[in-house]
Amino acid sequence: MRVVLLMGGSSTERDISFVTGRGVGKALENRGHEVIALDPATGKRLALTGMETAQIGTTPGVAAKDVGKERSLVLAKSTDLTGADVVFVALHGGIGEDGTLQALLDLANIPYTGSGMLASALAMDKSRAKAMFRAGGIPTPRGMLLVDDRDSVDPEGLSGFPLVVKPNAQGSSVGVHIVEGPEGMAEALEDAFQYGPVLVEEYIPGREITVAVLGGKALPVVEILPEAGFYDYKHKYTKGETRYVVPAKLDLPLAREAARLGELTFGVLGCSGVARVDFRLSEEGNFFCLELNTIPGMTETSLVPMAAKAAGLSYEDLVDSLVRMAIVDHKAKTPGSHRASA
């Protein structure tokens, strides 16, 4: 198949996208697909063979405004895009993950990997996603949305300190802080507000658990063990800063509950393809859903490929299955696609 691979973009996660795209592109080529890599920030082709040195920095990047404006529709005019059999979305944050790109591809009637416009938009908006979780019977920490820095925080209404402060629409733990007391709130809020509205949540002491869901079915559960502090940007992308246990060392009932909640969260938001659902497992043994990531990292050492490997699925198998799943999903939602069997 002719696969257009979208990578780069102008979000704060641009460098992460390049590393994901490099791995995905290599796997697709190894499976015999024709791969054309495009940067949606410029609409230009990228040479996969020149990306072996792509790396993720130890601190979050800034929006790459110098490379172009994704919302200028430069990507929509690309003849490479319109000639694709399928688009593999390897973008993180920005238009690649908030539903904007998905809406464009829907209008162009082009199959693409991952979730659709609505699920993508809901998942990126953490406050609205939490409302969906609660409506679907999925436990989630109490939280409040701050639209601008004039809004006040009621710590007691969120069970008191410590509190988690994070941007409402960012990924990769960009701008996330655990605030131990009132003296730390101003600095945390100032940092988080750089990225737009801010979500303040109660902090759940316990274990960091993540569930990858592929095609609606949970893969083996992963436990995340930062060497110090919490699973912030540095711990995610600095080698040796975090250990991972897969399958997680959970009693069978807890492992089954994690898988059930992961699948339920995937379904409640209406996701497709693959997603990663992040949880806190409290000291009392209860799961609390933090968020769902519709385009999780897809390097060979990322959490989703790690869970897939534990299920007996190689990295190339995983990437190839996402492409084929995208074709099937596209046909299923195309009007008139079921008429032949009527």
C-alpha cells in the first residue's frame, strides 16, 4: 500500500513525533509498503533515511512556529496526501491529536490510523474527557478547570494538597506539576498556563499503571516505576530514569479490572486503532483514570509496543496491523459500504 506518514508538526512534541515516525516508517518499509513521509507544518516531504539521529530532548520543546502554520491548510493541498491509500498519523499534540487533522482527512475521504475526529477532540480536552469518564462509570480524580489565571483554586474541594496542576490540552506530561502546598501553586500555574486552560486535580497516592488498547482489546498491563519523583517529561524520555514492568505485578482480579477499565474508557470515548489509558492505582486498590492518549508514542521501546510484545506481537506486526485496521474502519464508516450484503 501507499502510506503517507505524517510526522513532525508544530506542537511542543515535534521532536517526539520525529522519533515515532522514524520507527514507524522503517517498520512499514520492511513490510513492503511504499512510505511517503510528510511534515504537516510545511507540507513538504521528509527523507526517512536521514532521520537516524532524531532524538528527544530532556525538556519539552516549544511550538515550532518557525516551520510553518499547520492550520493554513498547506497539508490539504498536498498531492501526496490525496494520493494515499492510507495515512499513518505519527503526530503528537497539536492538530494531529485534537481532531482537526482527522476532520480534514474525513472530508477528503482518506483512511487514517487511530481515532476519529470526535474521540480525538474529547481525549485531548482532559476536562471534557473526565466528564465522559464519570458518565461512563469510570473512576477519575476530582478536578477543576481554570480558564485563565484569574480563576481561583479551592484546594479543600479537591481533598487538599498535594494537587496535580497540568495543561488541559497537552501530552507527554508537558507542564505537569505535583504541588505539595500553597507556596508552590503560583509557579506551577504560571508554567501550565503557557499552554492554555489548566486542569487542577486531586493527587492519588499509589502506583502508575497504563493499559494499551488495540482494536478495543486490552494488551498486557504495564506498571511505570520512575527512579525518583513522578513520571514527568524527563522521566519519560531520559534513558534509565524509569523502569517498566510488563505484565505488571498485579493480582489477577486487579489485572482484569485494569483491562476492563481500559477497554471501557476506549469505548466510552469512541476510539479506534490503538490508544493508551493511564491510571493511578490507589493504596486502597482502586483504579482512577487520568487520561486517554489517542496517539501514544510508537518507538520500538515505547509503552504500547512494549505491551504488544508481551502479547506476542512484534513491532512490525503492530504497525502493520494499525494500517490494515485503518482501512477496515474507514470502510465500516463509509456510507453505502454495507449495501452489497443487504
